[in-house]
Amino acid sequence: MTESDNQSFSRRVLMGTGLAAGGALFAQQVAQPTIQAAPSAKINSLKNGSVILFQGDSITDAGRNRNSKGANSPRGFGFGYPFLIATALLGDHPQSQLKCYNRGISGNKVPDLDKRWQVDCIDLKPDILSILIGVNDIWHKLNGRYNGTVETYEQGFAALLERTRKALPDTRIVICEPFVLRCGAVKDNWFPEFEHRRAAAERVAKAAKATWVPFQAKFNEAVKTTPPNYWAGDGVHPSMAGHALMAKTWREAVQV
């Protein structure tokens, strides 16, 4: 075999080896498909005619028209996270005849919820009850308009949920994590008491076997890359972006 023949033979061997290796790799990839995480299963909480109720203070109220009390009323929802959640659920489940209500009232604390609970919660017989309460329980105290302690907040909140369980044993309760961002009205004097109150809300939720929506945790992540006032100008009331983040977080936690 001449030198030219040897070179030609070597090239054919190398090409054949490369093709064989490529074929083997392809076969291995076909035989062992990429493993992907399974999507989270959604809890089947939205039966036909489900009633979904949002309760809380001004963050939930979000400028709603309190005279518009009917289910699925745009004016009765304001511009906040309950409106974003309700419109998405109604759009996603057009055949389910869902009934959504917002009964948040600006300035409310736990004792205020208790006073109106029969009419604004129990009488509506919600299948899903979402509660966000706690920021006024400390803010009003700092302003000298209220003297409730962390213990007052926790005990009152727990009693409210116990009352709810007795009246509505089949209702799914969703407790939203109270949150603040360090800007605007939120100064150093809010801490560490606010953290104690946030932890109290989480204990109440666990004791009641309620779904927990981690708003503070999500905002803590968000401010790592975006200034706090982008999400809530005064540190308490969310911006449009803040409400959008809350709505997304709520749906991820509640899985509806």
C-alpha cells in the first residue's frame, strides 16, 4: 500500500469512528430522555359555584366602592391584588360560575374584622377565605391610636379563625403574610416588633391548618434587585407592580 493509500485509509477509519461515536451518543440520548420536574398539581378547590372572599385592610380594600357589594363587581374590587386574582380566576374558569367578593376595609385591625365578621364573612359562606391583616395593628400603635400588643394580635386572630371554623367547617382558609418594605413610612421603630407580629400570623395559620401566602418572603427577594419603593412607595401600600407580585404569589400558594 502506497503512502497515498495509507493516508486515504486513515481518513476513512477516522470518519467511520466519528460517525459510530455520534450514532452511539444519539442512541444514548434517545434511550435516556432528559428528566424534567413535573408541574405542580393544582388543588381542586374551585368546584362549580365556589365563593371566594378577600378580607383585610387598605391593602385589600385598594379603593373599592363599598356600595357595590354584588359578586364579581369590578367597582367592588378596587385596583389591588384581589381584583387581579378575581379577574384571572373568572377568565380561567368561565364555566365554573365563581362568585368573588372583596370585603377589605381601609384602617382595619383584627378587632375591626371581628366586629363585622358575621355579615362580611360568615353570611357569605365562602369556599375560599383569604385574610391579610396586621399592618394597622402595629402602625396605629406606633401612631398612638391603638395599644394592642403582639399577644393581643395573635390571640384575637386565632379566636377569629376558631370562630370561622365553627361556623364554616368546610371553608378553606388562606392566611396572607403581613409585610412591610423598608422605605416611606416604615422606619427602624417598626422593628423588631413587626417581625414578631409577622411570626405570630404564621403561628396562627399553622395552628388553623390554613394555607400560608408568603408575601414578605417574596418582597424580600424582590428588593434584592429592585428598590423597595418600586414595590410600595410608602413601605405599606403596594404599587401596581407590588399588587401584581402579590397576585402571582397568592395564586402560586393557593394553587388555583
